[in-house]
Amino acid sequence: MMALGFADGVDWLIAGIKKADSLDPDKVKVGLETVNFVSRIWGPIKLGGMPRYGIAHILQSPIAITQIKNCENVGLALAPGEEGGPPPERKK
């Protein structure tokens, strides 16, 4: 299932190019940062990280969580990709 998720990268790049209406890398970067992309596997995906890092280049997608018992999948959930808060204060 993980390999299927990597196919989204090409679709997302195409969506960013279309949003930018250009092949200029700087314009495509802005397009990728602002496009509303829905993965065929994970659902809504976006770039986040602005509050923590000052730049929105952290991929935020749902994370699959599963439990295996006796070689059988007994549960699957998708945890949403969420924006993290500011970094904790460093101790001096």
C-alpha cells in the first residue's frame, strides 16, 4: 500500500504546475504550497509547517495505523495529518 502512495507525487506535481500555469520552478513552488490536492490513497494532502519552521514545506497526510494479531489485520485507522505547534523552548 505504501508504494501506491508514492505515485501521488507525480499527480501532486502536475496539480502544482497547473495551479501555477507555468513550468517556472519558483511559480510551481508557490503552486505546490497552495494547491488543494486529494490523494487517491490518503485523501486530502497539504504542505504545512509554517508555525514551526516558518516555511510550508512539510508534507501533511494521514498516517495509516493498523494492528496485526496472529498474522491478521484486526484494525485500521487513518490519523489525520495535522499542523504542529511551535517548537518547544530549548533549555539553556
